[in-house]
Amino acid sequence: MEPDPARERQQAHALLDMLPDEKLAAVRSLLQVMVEPLSSSLASAPVDEEEITPDTAAALERARASLARGEGIPHQDILREFGLNK
């Protein structure tokens, strides 16, 4: 089956709509990094930087330690969670 860019875009929008508000900034940042090489206007745009709270810093440390121990979530599990596996 050939990829359908319009369907892929629609699915991405649906996933964004399901995200809790506290995760939107992280996803926006990731998307911005992904499209910057494609858009010189984004490269010159100011980046909104949020202060990292002590709770967020602790959560990041726990996540990094978990990954260092090899406790990451397999890609296929993430796809299954979002109903994207084939």
C-alpha cells in the first residue's frame, strides 16, 4: 500500500488533539526541529524557552537514568499505544 500524505497528516493532527496540554510544548519543539531545515523563516524565529522547574528536572533525570539502564519503551509498543501498528 502506498503512503497517503493527507491521511498521515490527518492522523498526526488527531494525535496532537489527544495530547494533554502539558505535553504540547515538547511536541511543538520536536516538530520545529524537524521542519527547520525545510524552512529558513523558522530558523530565524525566536525560540520560546521555558524555565525547567525542579520537578521537571527530577523527571528528566529519572527518564535519563531509565534509558541508561535500557528501560526505554520499544518503538513497536509506542506504535501500538497510538493504534499505528500494522
